[in-house]
Amino acid sequence: MLNRAKTAVTEWHSWIRAHGESVASPSIITIDPVEIIHVSYNPAAAGKPEPLFWSEVYPVSVKDINRTLRLMEYARNDLLELCSGLRRDALRWKPKTEPRSIANSLRHIAVVEWWYLTRLNIELPREFPRDLFQLLRYTRELAERSLGRLSKQERSEIVQPKSDLSPVCNLWTARKVLRRFVDHERLHTNYIRKLIRLYQSNEVAFSR
């Protein structure tokens, strides 16, 4: 985990620079655990309950929100650049070894953004566009509008969501939500990139 964290720090700096921000990767990276949570599941696995870290209890500022919105834009641009030109059969294709198709991943990314907002007990419409790319735009607009309207109290409180309760961890904060908005999309963009490689390899093999 510690070695993977070092790699993640380097990759994060490279990603930020690729989107035009002037940051330099540290020449030496030292990782020290500051909090250990004992759970009976992998909290990083898709669909698993999200633990609340102490670092996520601190209030967020308007500056934090604007920063996150900019990172969300970077992540969304990466996703759309990857997927916008794909044929319908590529979007729907799913190898037997993987849990999701690209289309299913895109829908998941969009709906989860809506779901993250409900973790802060923000009331939102429950009807969605059927078209995948319209859905992505729709929930992103909800996210941008809702995050921009958070009050000072909402930016600092610990929330127990009223719906979709988790038996393991049912505590959320604005800072936790901001983290997930960026991390979740980047995680699934990497998964989609993997699926595209598999699809292209499958097409080559089939044409032979």
C-alpha cells in the first residue's frame, strides 16, 4: 500500500501538469500512515462502504470547492476524449472477465455523482436522461450547481444521509464528497481505458 501510494503521488502530479498546472513532482516521496481503519472488506473496491477519515472532517472553503470543480473538469475532459468517438458496439461490449461495459461505466459515473450529493441530504430530481452523454452532462450540472450553493454549515457538518443507508459507514462530509467526485471518475476512466484496449485486441483477434 505504501509503495502504491508513492506511485499515486507521482501519477497525480503528472496528471495535473498534463492539464496545464505548474507543479513539480517531489524528488523524494515519504509516506507515513496517519490513520489506520480496521475493516472486514476492501474500502477501495467498487460499491463498498466509504470510511470517513479524520482528515475529511475539516470544513471546506469556497476555494476548496472551486479547486475541486476544476479537477472534476480535468477528469471529465479525459473521459470524454476517451469515449466520445467510440462506436455503439464498443460502448456495449463487455468481456467475460470484467464486471462492466463502457456504457454501464459511463452511466455509473453519472448516477454516482447524483448519489454523492444525496449523501449531504441535498434534495434532487430522481429522473434521468436516457442518453449516456446527456446523462453525464445533466448530473455534472447538478453537481456544479449544488456544490456552489453549499452553505457554511453544510461545508462543515458531519452528515448521516437519510436514504441508501450503509450498515458499515453512514457518515459523510463535504470534504469526503469532494474527494470522491475526483477519485471516482479517474478510477473508472482508467477502467474504461483498459476495456478499450481489450476491445481493440478482441477486434484484431476476430478479424484474423
